[in-house]
Amino acid sequence: MSLFLALLLPASGLMLLRFFAADVYDAVIVRMTARWYQAVLQRLNKGDRILDVGIGTATALVKNKAALLDRHISVVGIDYEAAYVRKAEAVLKAAELWCPAPSGTEGYRPGEFYCRVLERSIYDELSDLCFEESDKAKSHPVPEDLRFDAVYFSGSLTVMPDPPAALRAVVPLMKSSGRIFITQTFQRTHSPLMAFIKPLLKYVTTIDFGQLTTEDDLKRIIAEAKCFETLENEPIPGSVKNGMQTAKLVILKPKA
């Protein structure tokens, strides 16, 4: 019986964590990622339309609601985790962001939502995201003026099974003058122990932290994508910075 209980209790704990996965995500992640969103929003232009890849629960975004509205920015978020998407919808509705901007509001197209979230993968066909629900005609390829001004990967790029393909996937969705924003904590050097432990954390926390990624790994991912050049690669003020890792904001632009 004691052996049975020893096996049952950890399994029960993991099931409970899984049930509250979206809340666990917020408790562990949001304090850091809210600062990352702040850093990105400061660099966006007024009226920009953003595709947020791996938006999670949208809690970090909502914590920056004032900046979002002040800069007349609209966001379409996607995430493959159903529990996160369900909570994101509730969070955005509670913040009165899951709704269209009033007709005539500067910086917004007719019928454009402040924010909306869908359960999708970056490897899906996503051209429909460039259009609003009120748009009657959805042409392909997407006209330049309807594409996103920016694409944001908030700690999500290296969680994906093929990061270079994820970068290539957004090219048809963004304007030729658009930018990609990447925020993530990078290891300064490779650590075999951490490389082994990090992917296993999702079985303890329910949060997929992806693979251990160094700054050189990111350079390799960008080079393999063959679509972008780096405009900026700087530490995020007020975020993680120590002898082992640094939280950075990386900005890419499409190659000519």
C-alpha cells in the first residue's frame, strides 16, 4: 500500500497541475513576460497590427493595456495550448479588449478588434488572420496593406519543433517593412546538465520551456531561416541578467 501511495500522490499532483495549467503559467511566467511586452510595445509604431505567436493566457499583454490603447495597437494572438487560449479569451473579455474598436477610432480598421486569440499553430495556413471577421473578401496572397506590421515571439520561438520554419512561416503574413520581435532568456554558454533538465520541466510545471538555447543557437536559427537580418540584440532592462543567462530583445527585419 505504501508503494501504491508513493506512486499515486505524485501522479495526482501532476494531474492537478495540468487542470490548472493556465493559472500555473501565469504564476510562474507573467511577472517576467509583462516586462518583455512593455519593452516591445515601446518600440512599436502607433496603429501597428501585431501577430503574437504563442500568446499564452494574454495576461502579460493585458498588464500593458494602457500602452496598447495609447499607441492604438491591435493584436491577433495564436497558441496551440487549448487551456491557455480559453483563459486568454476570458482575460481579454474581462479587460474589455476582446471587442472591436469604436467606429472611427484612429489607427483601427472598421470592425477591427483590440485583441483576439485563436487556437492555432504557426505551421498552419494562417493567411486568414490578416483579415477581420467583418471582411467579406479574403484574397490570396494577402494584400500588402492588410498584412501585420510586426510579429512577436514572447519566449515562444525555441519552444517550437522547427524554429527556422516558424520564422519563415510569418513572411507571407507581414509587410515588407515589418519587423519580428523576439524576447527570451538565453544561456550565455551551453550546459549539458541544463540542456537535459530544461525540456523535462514541463512534466513538473506543465509549462513547456523548450530546449536550452544559447545566443549562438539563436544566431544559427536566424541564419537557417534565410529570410531576416538582425536589427537589434540587446538585454531587456529590468529583466533577467546574471552570469548564466540574459533576457534579450531581438529585432529582425526581412532581407531585401
